[in-house]
Amino acid sequence: MDQEIFDVMIVGAGLSGVGAAYHLRDKCPDRSVVILEARDAIGGTWDLFRYPGIRSDSDMHTLGYNFKPWREAEAIADGPAILKYVRDTAAEHNIDSKIRFRHKVLSADWCSDDSLWTVQIARGEPAENITMKCQFLLFCSGYYNYDHGHQPDFPGKERFAGDIVYPQFWPQDLNYSGKKVVVIGSGATAVTLVPSMSDKAAEVVMLQRSPTYVVSRPDKDRLANTLRKILPESWAYSITRFKNTALQQFIYHRTRVAPESVKRKLLKDVRKQLGPNYDVDKHFTPSYNPWDQRLCLVPNGDLFEAIRSGKARVVTDHIESFTENGIQLKSGEFLQADIIVSATGLELVVMGGASFTVDGKPVEFSREWTYKGLMVSGVPNLVSTFGYINASWTLRADLTAEWVCRVLNRMRATGSSCVVPILPDSLRSMPARKWIDDFPAGYMERVMHLFPRQGDREPWINPQNYRKDRKMFQHAELEDGALQFSAPNSEKKPGQQKLSGT
């Protein structure tokens, strides 16, 4: 059987992968495209996570695609609604026919002689190893490990007689009615679970080591719902998307230039929700500034409502050990529990955990430099989609996919088969910064040493700034002196340039 060769191979059939496939279909219709999905369903994050109340903490007018309006009244949507949106997009544009399920990418090797990636894949279950080839690899597999999340080693965990549950693998038959539940964590997952479970549970405790900034917003966008009644759908969506994107950027900028002012406003809102007698300083006042870590969105103040009703409470303390029937805290307090939910965060991976070689030489991403936050120095025909940590993910995913289309069309126009960012020798001593800078969240800090470095000047940066990215991706020249295109018969292909780590 002949080995399959594609122009573009997309890895991942979630929000980013389906969006990328649409942009390729729209702007590069003559390219052969295949989508490899490790799991057996479309949707990525929104199919994997099925815990009670699962929802977005970004509005769907910016988390949605730039080409497909969000039509529902709720701008802060739940997981099933987002999953339907992704799957409807795939069906409407015949993208689902390009997906190969149960195809997990294990490794990829670039060969400069034929300008192709040879990709090793585990197919099916039980898995068999197969090989496919492509000219261009586009990773849309997200940034966290689908197999397990971050799990601290809690002392005495084996002694607990009840259920220990992980949000990433929520048992659909879990019965928590009338049970005492402790949710460990203070991030987006925890603040979603607590009010959702409080409707049935006897009591829900959110146990946190330290607080997170929490902000309440309506789940409906009044302007968006009004505009849809009086304007064409695409116009209403574009206006709302522009408004919400500008608002996200404005708020983030304020946290950088006036953090104390933003902090006062956030805490004032929490005190208004919980009343003058609640210890906001202890339970909702972090030691860091707003947006040094993600803000947690509470739609319609549901977490605060659960606390006010007495169905839920927040405990800020450290765990001494698990016991047979609960958690002993270092302060001396004991939390009785029938169920413990460990909502302690994600474990990040680089490029879906796959390994890479260029002409047989291993790629050490941590020793390379990022190009615009989407390519890596010395590695040809490879783009990784990574959204925003301070705004909606899909804003950057759309920009990335459109940039890839620009590059592919430029390759076709110039007869090139290889495109690669090359860092000049004169810049190898420039100051190196973390790939995600100025964002000391634990789940990021644990793995930043594995990611490519960013420099102090364009295009060797990853600004995490929508305005800057639009300029770099949509308006900057492709042939900028760093991104090098080469034809099949070039005497020396850019892919043969030496990697920093070899």
C-alpha cells in the first residue's frame, strides 16, 4: 500500500483544528488536508471535560470563530453548547470528512532532501504504528496533557474511603446528592464546580491554599442580543466581537499600568456581593496583582449566591493530610467529606508531547527561539497554534490559521517547498525571556523551561497581544529577513541550517 502524503496535516480536531481546516478550505482550496485526532470525537477540550457546570470563561463572541457568528443568547456558554458549535462548524463545511480519529502523533522527522515530514502515528485501539507524510505540519492539539492533569501528592490520600474525583475524567455516574463535597482548588474549574454541585450536595467546600481574583459578569451580552434583532447577523457579530476584544485588551492593559486601581475595583465588587461581614481579605484577596494569573469569571454571580445561601463556603488553609472521612488542615480544622474533587490544574506539554527531528537530529525546543509565537528557529514547515492567556483563545487561533494560509500561498507563488525561521548569528546573544512572559501562574511556571525562548525584538517574540499580533500576522512582510523560503532544487535548503541545540 502506498504511503499517504498530504500538503497539510492538522493535529487536533478541537476548536483550533476545526477552525484551521476552515481557513485552509477557504484560502488554500487546492491543498490536500488531513486532520489527525488522538481521541474518537470532535471537540477537544469541550468533549473531554464533562464536569458539572462546565463552561467557558470567555465570551463566545470572541471565543467563537471570526467566520461563524455565535447565535445563542448566552454569551458565556456551557460546554455542551460550545461543543455543538464546533461540531456544527465541522459538519457545515465538510471538515468532519477529513478527520482520522484514534490517530495519535508520536513523532515527526523532517527530511530536507524531499521537503517532507514523516510522521509516526499510533492508530486505533489496540494501537498499531503507521507512517504518514506531509509537507506542512500544523499543531492544533492544545497545550495540556489529555492523559492526566497536575496532581499534588497529598499525604494520606490512600486512606480516604470516599471518592476522589478529577475534573478531567469526571465519572458520569457520580452521585453527589446529599453528600459532603470538598473541591480542592481556586481556579476556573473550582469556581464552576462549587455553585453547580451545591444545588444537590449537602455542602460544598472550596478549599484553597491562596485566593484567586473573581469577577462577576452577566452571562448574556445585551448589546449583542439587541444588534441581532436590527442588523444582519454577520454585522451584529462583528460589532460585538470588536467591542469585546477591545474591552479585553483595555482591561488587561489597565492591570499592567494601574494594578492597584483594578484590584480595588475587583474587591469592591466582591464585598458588594458577599456583604460587610465576609472576610474578603482572607478568601478573595490574592497576594499578586490582577492578571498576573487569570481572572476567574463567575456568570451572574453564581458562586457568590451559593456562598450567601449557605450551600457553599470557602476555606483558605493548607492540607496536613487526608483521613478516612475527610481532610485535616494545618490550622487544626477538619473538613468532613464523602467526595473530594481535585481541581488542582493542568499539566502542560509542548507540541502534544510528540518528539521531533530535523534530518535525524533531535529538536530541543527549549534551546531554540520562537518566531512570532508560532514557529521555532531552525525547524521548517511547522506551526503550533497557541491562543491567548489574557484574552480569548480563538482570537489568536484564527490569526495563526490565516497566517499559515498566507505562507502556503506564498510558497506556491514562489515555487518553494520549505519555509523556516533562521536566527542570525548576531542575535544569538540577545536577552532571552520565557515563552510566556509576565504570567507567573503555577501551571505555566512548571513547564516554561521546556518551551522555546523569546527575544527582545520582532519577530522573535510572543507578545500575547492581539493588536501586535494582528500587525505581525496580517500586515508584516512574510519575507522579513528571518523567515526564509526555498525551492525544491535549492543548493542549500534552510532546513539544513544548524539547530541551536545540535
